Amino acid sequence: VGITALLYNFGFFTLLAYTPFPLAMGPHAIGLIFFGWGICLAVTSVFVAPVLQRRFGTLPVISAALLAFAADLAVMALFTEHRPVLVVGVIAAGAFLGINNTLITEAVMLAAPVERGTASAAYSFVRFGWGAVAPWLAGKLGESVSPHLPFWVGAAATVLGVVVLAT
């Protein structure tokens, strides 16, 4: 589960750190877009994730949320030059990430053979350690290769996370 978190966080941090560059908007507009992202994240974390978990189970919902997030990043990769697509993509990602963050954190806490505090610290180290690489690499890829590539890499990393989770 930790490796899955490590991989999807690459997509998550690419979205957060890289998307403002192709959006090329002012700080207030970008702030409003990410405010929408945060609202979606909060609502799905608290209200939607538990309902989906009870109905379909933890692992199927995590997998579906991650695949939806990867698809969202792929659409953003295809339409990087279209601001409305990026705006909707960022806000929609909040919904997928809210569901996933709630359920994957719970799964880590339940699966860990150590105390809760130790599990939480180790999980945070793994997921944010990898996430810290994403903004730098996304910027390099977007600047040196193609503005589309960071989103493709984020989508691929997220799909790989689902593959790891399934195994």
C-alpha cells in the first residue's frame, strides 16, 4: 500500500506543482481553481469515501479512484494547451484524490504490523518523499521535452500504483 501511495503521489504532486505553469494565469485565478480542488477533496474525503467503501469495499474503491485520477491526468496531457480542460481536470482530481486519500490512509493503518504512530510516520515519509521529486521532475520534463509529458508521467505512475496494489 505504501508503494502504491508513493506512485500515485507522483501524479498528485505533478498536478499541484506543475499545472499552474501551463495554466499561465494569475495567482488569484489559480487560487480559486485550487480552492475548487480543495472543496471537492474535502467533501469526497468526509462524505463520499465512507459510503463507497461500505458499498463496494476498500480496495475496489481505491483502485477505481486511482484509475479515474490517472484518466484525468491523461486528459490533461492530451489537452495541455486548453485552459478549460486543465481547470476542470484540477477540480475533478480533488474528488478522486479525496476518496483515495481517505481510504488508502485507512488501509495503511489497518495493514501495518506496527503501532499507529509508527505506521503513520513511515507512510508519510514514503509518500511525501517520492512526491517531493515530482515537482522538480515535472518542471524539467515540461521545460525540456514537452509540456504534456509531466501529466503523462503522472498518469503512468498512478496506473503503476494500481498494478502494485492489485498484486
